[in-house]
Amino acid sequence: MKLKKFILICLSALSIFCLTGCWDMLDIDNRFFVGNIGLDKAEEGDKIEVTFTFPLVRKIAGGEGGSQGSGSSNIARVSTVADSLHQAIHHIAIRVSRQLFFEHTRVILLGEDLAREGFDWLINFISRNPDINRRGRILVVEGKAKDALAIKNDFETLLALYITDIFQNWTISSRFVEISIDDFMNQMYTTDGDALLPRLSVGKTDVSIGGAAVIKDYKLVGWLSEEETLGINFVMGKVRGGDLTFDEPGQHIPISFGIGKARSRIELLEAGPYPKFKIIEKVELNLTETPLEMKVDSNEKLKSLQKRVEEEVNSIILRAVNKLQKEYGVDLVGFGEYLYRHKPEIWKNYKDNWDDIFPNAEVVVETEVTIRSIGVSM
Amino acid sequence: MVKKMQKNDDIITTGQAMALVINAAIGIGLLSLPREVTSEAGPDGWLVLLLGGFFTLMGALAAAAIIRQLDGRTFVDYVCFVFGKPVGLILSILYGIYFIIVLSSVFRTFAEVMKNLALERTPREFLILSLMLVSVYLIYHGLEPTARFMEFILPLWFIPSVVILSLGLYDSDFGEFLPFLQTPLEKLLLGSLSTAMSMAGYEVLLVSAQSVSRHEKISYVMAVSIIVVLAFYALILVTVVTSLGIAETQRAIWPTLAMITRITVPGKILERLDVVVVIVWVVVVYTTVCAYYFAAALTFTNIFKAREFRSFIALLFPWIYFLAMIPQNVLEAESLAKLGGNMVIATSFAIPLLLLIGGLLKKRVKKDEA
């Protein structure tokens, strides 16, 4: 009996070794949380230049204690030149003191030169490696990603948070592309390499996100201006806010509207050798600024103003769609997808030559504008 | 005869039988099912799923009819009675082998997923062995405690996973299911077969039917469990396809995991549900392997007419383990799972159907003789 008890005690003591603890334990203070990944084309050959930035938690936490004057940055930045992203991670791993950790990566920045060369390998890398955070953002930098990561901004301690938080202002400005890494991957797979990405421009102490980078076949082929991006967002039904401003002939200051709601629908009008599409746009606006001498005091005036805006929105949309058609020849407004989903019989005739057909498709826009509020003054 | 050998209380209730079937059916299939159905039928995948559910229901009802014919005999005895001893024994061994293959593929997939999801550096051997030992601990006590555990644990993983999946429906694009009905019919039928493989699980109840208390309610048990399983899989398919898109669903090895790890609820209140998913995943796999492990041990016990099924738990242990360790990578593990899936056609559809017809014929012949 005593022996049995003894054995039991020994067994339970031994079980401590296999029942407790965690095989993969890595304490939080032994990790570097990479916040941004910047990818550029290297000067030499086919290589890429990879830049990681990660916050130095010790310094950020200590900053409140009064050591703010130390001058050194809270954010560490390392770059390396490598053949692939995976190789770059290993290059950098032997230069930093802690393990790099990508589950909290917020931003992936693509340098312009690299994006023009094509980045299908990046899509593959992200989909193959589950430990990359896919709720982050991916942007194309006008210029070098490395320079964007060197910005010292006054708004946020962390650069990654600064960039991702700009996206939250999407409801205020619909002039950039709101897309997460996840949606981007989804779209790249569905369209086999065509997408719009947000464009990031670098200033002296800040960055701005506006306009779009046109990606065709996993390559950057050009840019869309902020207004053109607004047009595409109208078609895609992605407008959630923002402003519409245009000059009124004979007036010295422009008229401004805030965008309330916008909905859009695509219709196929004709399916000849080239299809004819109609974009039906319904927009609700709030009047926010008019020249002082312009009084909106009757329904007729409001109606004529609505007509005026309708024309304006029509031309914004048409210009943007035409640019995608004629200049870039890439269907990012979802005409092909619309045909595939709703008119599969017709799509069969077009799908093989869609790249040639899309630029020649005829597009008409019909906008219906409702001005919901004119403010508290006439 | 076998009944005498078992303890009197080793009888399971109707609810426990249901929990057993549901738990056995929902296993590793939930991770790969969206890929399988969308690669077969694209946007018409949900049709494939419904068709597969219908086939499974038919198979399950056939199995229920067999269970009603048993009259206290074991499944192995009944197979021998209908087909004659040599053929019956071979078929029973086929069932045993089938259970072992399914078991090892489940164990292996479990380890692969855990390595990708959370425990990157933990060796597979350790993950598989520890789960095996825990399942041995449960089934060692017999069917009744196992089934009682299943009944108890079912809501604990079912409800959280339904909640998580529903969160994935936020901001999703149902247009992914268009165009409707562009898939040729033979592809739909072929696809539904592979769906039926993921939904099988009632064969576990078939071989342990000797312990079910009320045979007259068995069709009801089967129908309800298959419908629950079907509804659960339908929810998975809809969430995964609407949030990943058809193209990526076809490409990911485990589309369901890919979907779950990226659920974000607006306002960032809930992000990174991976932890909950790991817990649910372990429980789902655990219930599946317990059901199949028990079925495997019981089948071999009945084949050898042994008194004690516990020794077979120990005897099968190394075989299952080594079979699980054979695949060199995740693709080979997939083909092991496919092999088990293909055997489902025999064990869950063909043999039960033949058995049902043969048994009825035999009964009539006997009556005529009398």
C-alpha cells in the first residue's frame, strides 16, 4: 500500500514535466512586433530591398517617465537587400536581438519601382504563410517605400497606427481606395491580378493617402487621381462620404456639397459585338457652401442645382471609367463580373477576348441626385 | 452474447445516440469541405452540399433499418448472418480498417492544423500521442460514458462555433453564389459524393448499435443528426465562400481556417478569434476520434468474439499512430484522408444497402421455410 502511494506521488511529480508549460513559449519581451513592411526594388539586379520597422516598447513605455529628451527614435528601422521576402526575414533575424513577429503587422508598403516590375510573389507569400496579419493595409508608395517609413510624424507615436488610422477617415473622404490585405488577396485571386490599391504620397513630416494605383497582371501600370478614384468608388458603390466641389460659371467661389449616401447599379443595355452598359447612380447630397449672392430659396432653384450636380457626377464617373478603358485597359469597375454573375449566357461570348472588348464597351451614366439638406440658411 | 459481456448500464439513450452521430460526422471535413464543393461546382457548391446531404440521409436511414433488424445481435454477427461467415468477416475487417484509416487521418490533420494555427514548434508526434492518450482515457470506460461525454460537450462547441461563423457573415458578398446553375449535372452528382464523405459518421452508430436502448426511434435519431450536420456544414460553406470568394476558397488548403483567422467585427471589439477556434477545433477533433476509436475497437472485439474490448484499444494504438505518421507532408495527409473518404462509399452506402436488401430477403426465405 505504501509502495503504491509512493509510485503515485512519483508519477504525479513526473507529470509536471509533461503537463505544464508550453512548447512554443516565447515571452512578449523577447519579440519585436513588426509594424510596417516596406518593399523596394534594390539598386542592383533583381533583388528587393526590404525594410521593417518595429516599435521599441521599452522606450515608448519609458517615455512617460521623462526621458523624452533622449533624442533617439521610438521606432527601429532595419533594411536589407535580398532575393525574396522570406530570405530578407532571415537576413534581418541575425541582426536584431529578438525574434521578429508578424502577426501585428499593420501596413505593407510597395515602392513604385518594385510595383511596376510586378509583385505576384508577394500574393503567394501572404497566402502561403498564415502568420502574416491579413487585417492590415497594403499601399503603393509614390516614390520609395523606404522614404515613407523614415517619416517622423507629429500625430502618432507609431507610424503603422498613423497610416492605418487614416483609413478610418474613409467616411470623410471617398477619394482613396479602402481595401485591406484580405480583400486585396480575395480580389487578386478572383481577377487574376487586377486591382486598385491606395496611393500613399510622402510629405516632409506626414504622408497622405489619396488616389489609386492601377494594378494589372500583378503590375503597377499607372495612377488614378483623387477625382478619378472618387468616380470609380461611385461605380463600385463604395462611396460613404466626402465632398463634391465644382465651379459655377459666373461665380467667383465654387459650390460645395457633402456626400450623404450613394448607391449604384450596372445594367446591360445591348450585347452586340461590344456591350453597352448603363451605370445608374443614386446620390444624396447636403449643400454646404455656396457663393453668398446665390440664394437657394425655391424648389425650382434646388431642382436646377440638382441637375447641375447630376451632370457633374456623370462626367466624373465617365472620365474615370474611360481612363480605365482607354488608358489602362483593365476592368476594375466590375463589368465582367456583372456579366459573369447575372448574364452567364452573354458572358460566354465575351470572356475569351474580354481584354480587347472591355476598352471598346460603350458606357452611359445616369445619375439621380437628391439634395437632402441645404443647411440652416437659404 | 455480447450483451451479457457488457455491463448492464452500457446502454445509451436516444439523445446520446444523436450526439454520437453528430460528433462523429463533424470532424476534419469542416476545414476542407468548402474547397471540395467549390472546386467541383464553383458557385453551385451549396447545391452539391444539399444533394450530398440527401444521399447521406438515405444512407443513414438504410443504416437505421439495419439496426432495427439486429435483434440484440452485434453488427458483425448480422453481416455474417446475411452474407455467410467468410464474406461477412472480410467485410467486418474492412470496416475495422476503414475506422483505423479515418482515425489516423484525423489525428494527422489535427497535428498539421495545430502546427499551422498555434504550436509551430511542437513536434507532431507529441500532438498526436497526447490526443490519442486522452481519447483512450475516455473510451476505456465504455460506450455509455463516451456517449454521455458527447452529449455534454456538444452544445459547448456547437454554440460558440455557430456564433463565430455568423460573425463571419458580416459584410459578406452573397453575389459570390452567382451565376446560378451553370454546372453540368454529372459534376453536381460527383461533387455531392465527396460531400457525402464529409457527412458520414453514422457508421459509428451502426457498429455500436448493440448498445442503443430504443431501436424503434433510431430512424428519428439518424434523420435529426444528419439534418443538424447538414445545416452546420451549410453555414460553414456560406460563410467561407462569401468572405473568401470562390477563387481563394478553391486554393486554400483549409479555407474554413483561412476565413476564421480574419474575422473582424466593426469597431475592432472582436478580432483574432484564433484562440476560440483552437479550443473548438481540439474539442471537435477529440469527439470525432473518440467515436471512431471506440467503433474500431468494438468492431475488432466482435470479429474475434473477445470478452474485453479494452485490450483492443491497446492493440490498435500503435497501428493508428504509425499510420498517422506515414504521410510526409500535408498533401500526403490529404490523400490519406481521401482514402478514408473513398472507403465511405463502401462502408456507409454500398454495404448498408446490400445488407438491408440481403437481410430482408433472408428473412423472407426463412419465413417461407417455416
